[in-house]
Amino acid sequence: MARYNPISRQQFDEEVFGHFYSDNFAPPSPPSDSASSHRLALMFILFAIGTLMDPNEAPFGVEAEKYHQLSRAALFKSSIFDDPTLHAVQALVSQCS
């Protein structure tokens, strides 16, 4: 079964991971910035998938579930219907895969 890849590695590194792990990162203003929370949701769900697929971790690990719950919380911090972003759609597709 082929799985849809909603975000490339390069796009993730530049737009998501680099956003939070750069030297000039500043928390979003206002704190309810939906674009930033949707990026965070995408990052957490990809961490969850990575942790779940790690052969060195126990199957159905608690850490993967924690990342999954963090992703859900970040995704629904602001309305995805009132202010949809590409990262929100990518996070939703990744959560459903």
C-alpha cells in the first residue's frame, strides 16, 4: 500500500523544524497565532510517526502517543475552519495516515 507523503523532508526542515529550532526564533505574537500552532501540530505528529516507527522503541510506545496528543492539542488550539493553513492540512493528513 502506497502512503501519501503530505510534506517533503526539505519543506519540513525549512518551514517547520527550522521555524522552531533557529537562532532567531521568537514566540509568535499574539500567542494564538494559528500558523505557528499548525506548524507545531505538524512537527509533533511527524515526531509521533517517527517514534512509532523507530525499531529501537517498544511497539505502541507511550512517547509516540504523547506526541500524537500534543499534535492534536496544537492543531485545535485555533480554528482550522476559520483560519486554515497548509500546515494544518498536512498535519490532518499525517494524523489520518
